[in-house]
Amino acid sequence: MSVSHGIGQPSLMVLLHELTKLLHYAGCTDVVYIRMGTSGGIGVTPGTLVVASEGVSQTLESSYETTILGKRKRFDAGFDKPLAEELAAVAKKAKFPVVIAKTMATDDYYEQQGRLDGAVAPGYTPAEKMAWLQTLYENGVRNMEMETTALAAFCNRTGVRAGCICAALLDRLQGDQTPEQASAEQIATWNGTAIETVIEWLREKMATGNVNPHADEVPGSKAL
């Protein structure tokens, strides 16, 4: 099943609740969720696939923060390690550039990602932006997007195995825009490698008849 989750964590969370209820009522078990998409790379060559080892917030915490009944709650945003390794192995087999690393999630595309090309003047200098991005790199973050921590936290709470694989369309250490030399065809190819990787991963699992070999190790996965 392939579904578009929209942009950002709010729309993703609505989808996750609705989709998970649907699968529950359909009697599905051993479910695996994998997000495919694009992202801004940090210190990686454009076109590199980043498989998330964990999602981190803007403050580099491996958690997703939300507010429930007026109280702030935080949930673990770590991803399933065996699944991440499986996805990376498939990408390497296809000779796609790939790394397993931390992925940062934000609730905004511009100021929360330290961009300088938004519609309002940011409250930081280019030097401050670069220093922040360098700090992210030094702490193991290799890309940023807008959904990862919510996905990981939801799946940790429900016991669903989850993965996230995103193509980096640019290196934020080199600028805020996709490289001018990258054609529309090139960008489409980079985006397609994440999709191709997941399809090949699924082919291999279906060939063995065991999409989720670690189901018994994940609390709650059988219940779904």
C-alpha cells in the first residue's frame, strides 16, 4: 500500500492514525511502515540516500514532542535498526550512494531549517546559520525534513516496525538551493532511488514470504 502523507508532521500523524485503524480492522498483522521522500542533506553529496537511524528534533533530542490535554509529552524517535540495515544493504547492492544516520525533523521549511531564502528577514546571520548546520553535522545528522520524529514515535508506541529513506537533493553546507547543475531529470532520478530501494526490498521479502522476520521481537506488532 502506498499513500501520500502530505507535508509535515501534523498531516502525517492524521494519516498514521487513520491508516493504522484501517489495517487493524482489516485484520492485518506484522505491519511495516516506510517513509520515502526527499530531504536537505547535511554534509552529503546530492543524490545520497539517507536511511534514518533515529529522528531528532531541532535541539538534537531523539524524541517527538507533542501536547496532549494541555501537557507536553515526549516519545522516543528511534527507528528499527535491522530494517534500516536492510534498506541500506539493498541500496548498496543497487550501487546507490547511501548512509545510515540521524535525520532531523522540523515543523517549518524555512526558519526552523535555518534557511535564508524565506519571505521574512530571519533573526540570524549567515555565519550563525552555518555554525548551526556544522553543529548538526558534528552530531551525526545527515539530512533534515519534516516528518521523521513523528513517524518514529508513533510506530514505537504502536509496536509497528518503521523505516525512513530519503534522497538528499542538496548539501545544506553548500547552500539553501538545489545545485543549479542538477536538471529536473537528475532530481527525478535522485527521488526515484528511494522508491526503487523500497520496491526491491519488498520484492526480496515477498520472495522469502517473510516481510517482517523480527515481528516477535517488537512488542505490540502482532496485536496490529
